[in-house]
Amino acid sequence: MLPQERTILIAAHANTIRSLIAYLDEVPDEEVPHIHIPNSVPCIYKIDSTTGKAIEQDFSPLSKSKGNWLLSAENQERLVENLGVDSESFARSAFAAWDVDEDGLLSKEELMTGLFKWKRDPNPAINALAGKLLEEVRNFRLTL
């Protein structure tokens, strides 16, 4: 039985994540080695607290996964639309868009403004990522 209304972050080796995804998506044993785990790409699963099973989120008709990958082929077009693509990196594109004074550096205010925009995104993966990053920015203390 899982606690209700909890957010749990798991960061682990690809093989550990692969086994969790295999369980949550009910992947047959022979297909498990073929599950692709991209580096540093968040994925969100909603879990039924009584059954412990992943809840179908229906974000992509193309994907067999019940998880919602932040960066995936299915949502790449929407991300390009929202972030713009003036480089090969989504992160670099986002930071360039947030750099209001165009000095090549993000101030804390510029970063927080950009993250607040992401926080309003209807995609739960983007919303959750923005929330965690905002929390880190707020708690950051530079000591010399």
C-alpha cells in the first residue's frame, strides 16, 4: 500500500529504472532488455495507492508506456513550439528565451520568471520539473 498524495523522486542507474518501468508498464520479461532509458529525462507515473499499479495517463496514443516522459518523440513538437529552437538543445533554447537582457547570463529573476511560466504548463512532467527547480532556486545560498 502506497501513501496517498505523495510525490516520490527516484534517481537510479538505468537498469534499476528499467526494472521499475518493466513492472509499472507490465512489460514481458523477454522485452525488458529492449526498454530504452534516456539519460537525464524525467518520467512521471501516477500510481493507484490501493493497487500499486500505474494509472493509464493516455498522453500519447503512440506510446505503450503509462509514464509521461518530459522529452519524447510524442511531445517534441509541443516543446519546440513552447521553447523555440534556435539551437540543438532545448535547455539552451529555454535559457536563451528567458535571458531578457540578452547578456548570455540568467539572473535569478530571469530564471524564476521562466520557471514560473513552465509551472503553468498543463503537462504534469514539465509542471513538476519546474516546481522542483523553483524550490532549489529559492533554497540556494552561495557561500564563499
